[in-house]
Amino acid sequence: MYTHLMTSKEAVIKTADQIIEKNPKRICLTGGKFGLKLLYEMSLIHFSPSNKSFFVTDERLDCPKEEQNFESLHHVLKDFKNFDSKNFFRFIQVKDPNLSYKGMINELDQ
């Protein structure tokens, strides 16, 4: 049986369309090429990040600042009209996993 698998571009466009359609207050972004392409697609459709909270995943708890997902995604998001850096949350890059996610949990619990 043949199953159609989406290309990465199709997945990015579908995800961006769903974010626009559902208009969530909280958005979790993955890093890497997918996250960056998603933000690019959202910029093309004039997505407004006002009143939205963004959470960035990163499985690496101890890596150089320039390699952190937060850095690459924030670099793109900060150019969006109405983006507020105070609504951008991430795992803190430390070796102790208990310290890494505490700040994000506090924001998610609100």
C-alpha cells in the first residue's frame, strides 16, 4: 500500500496554515531547518505574534550559545512586527536538567 508522505515544504506550509487558522496563544517551536522554515513561511503570510507566547525546544542542555535553537529562532522572530521578547521562553542551557526546565514550567503553568 502506498502512503503519501509530505515533503518538508508541504509540512511547513500546512503547519503555518494551522497556526493561522487555530490562532493558539502558545506556540512551541522546534529548532533546526524546520523551525526556521516555519518562521519564514509565517512571515510570508504576515503572521502577527502579538499576544502569543513562544516556547523553544532544545534537547541539548550544554552547547555553545551560537548553536542554541533559541539564538537562531530569536534572530528571525525579533524581525516580526509586534514580537515581544518577553514572550519567548526556552530551556536554560545548563548541565543540570532540573534547573534547565524550571523557568519554562513556571510559564506553562500560568
